[in-house]
Amino acid sequence: MSSSSSLPPQTLKIGIVGFGTFGQFLAKTMIKQGHITRATSRTDYSQLCHQLDVPFFRDVIPFLEAENDVILICTSILSLSEVLNSMPLRRLKRHTLFVDVLSVKEHPRNVLLQVLPENMDVLCTHPMFGPESGKNGWKDLPLVYEKVRVRDETRCSSFLHIFESEGCRMVEMSCEEHDKVAARSQFLSHSIGRILAEMGIESTSMNTKSFETLVKLKESATNDSFDLFSGLFIHNKFAQQELMNLEQSFEKVKQRLLKKMSEQQSLSSV
């Protein structure tokens, strides 16, 4: 689905809140496209920002007063509410588009609508890729988004154009629908990967292709922090049911195996 308006995209002033690995990853493409980026973070990234030619604000007040067109929220899922509630948002000098990139969507939507002044625009997004999967470009990688409260369509379209111009597959979807789908895909794959990690599976000298897939799933899941995994569970209302479904399905398979073993034992004893 195309997100472009008929107007040419604007060059945006984008302030990034949370300049960890993912914030840095997005910033590099935004800088490449000519957008002006600034950053603030609880961790001091001033040296890295100097290398990227990105102004770093240790103090959030001048960051908020810097007249950003867009404030991009790249915090962790678990810290989002604390970070936003600690920001003196009354210091904003102009109407601003707030965008989040968290892996859950209803939670940031609700927090943003709760803490932001009513005249601020809200766009919820989930780039469903990261520094590893997007290292060779973003072509055909999905960007899921919902225009939650958008009055300035040109500014919103200009932000979405960052992803569209890189070849992303643009998927407009409600935050609730995103979380429902993500619980069955992203959370479920993370869960199975974590279970495999607890089992300690490792590559062997006689791997089948399917086992290699399991090893890669384990490695992919454990490359992300446990905070991310727990955030996918705590702040997605559909995740608990998927975890229960996984447990119940495991038990059904186990019972079928035990039943079959019992039948075989009965036949061999005749």
C-alpha cells in the first residue's frame, strides 16, 4: 500500500529518543536521505553521535525545544512509559509528529495518547527488520503502521517515505490487529527460540536442514535481549493466550506419543 501524497516529501528534522542499536540503525538511513537528526538517550552516546555528525542532547529540555518535526521513540518496550512520563512535554515549541518503532503497538499507542498534548500527531510503526536483516538494504522488508492521530498529512507522508523510498513493503494495519498477528508470529518464534536455548541445542556433524533451521531460530531469538522478549509478552494482550496454546499443543503431542508407545508395548507383549 502506498503512503505517498501527491506532494514531494519534506526534509525533516527528526529527534530520536533512545539512541541504542536500533535508533542508530534507523538514523544512518535518515542521514543518508538528507534528513536532519538529533538524539537524546539515558546512555551517553555523545562520542558516537559526534562521529555520525548527529547533535547529542544530554539534557532532554533543549532537545524538546529544538523544534523537531518528528520525535522518533526508539526506547525499549519496558522503559517506554517511564521515559515518556519523565519528559517535560510542555517544553515542546511546536506541533510535532510522535512516531514509535516498538515491536508491540497497542501499548505505545495508549501511552502516547495518554501523555502527549492533544495537538500532537501520533504515528505508530513497526519496522519488521533490524540491523542484521536490514544490513544489505530494506527492499521488500515490511513496515507496519497506523496513523493514529494525524492532522499534518504531508509531514506524516514524508516520514513514511523514508521507508517507502528504500523499497519497504508498506503495510497499513491497526495496532490491535498488528499485536494479534505478531503474537502468533514474532512472539511465538521468540518463545520457541528461547525454549531451544534452554535446551542448549547446538549444531552437530549430522545436521538435517530442519535442525539447522532450529539452530538459526535459537540464535536469532537469543541475539535479542530478554527485556525485548518479556516486553513482547507483558505488553501484548494476545501473547499469553499464544503461550498457553503452545503449552497445550506440546502436551497434546506428548500424549499422542505416549499413547502410541503404550500401544506398541502392548503388541510386543502379546
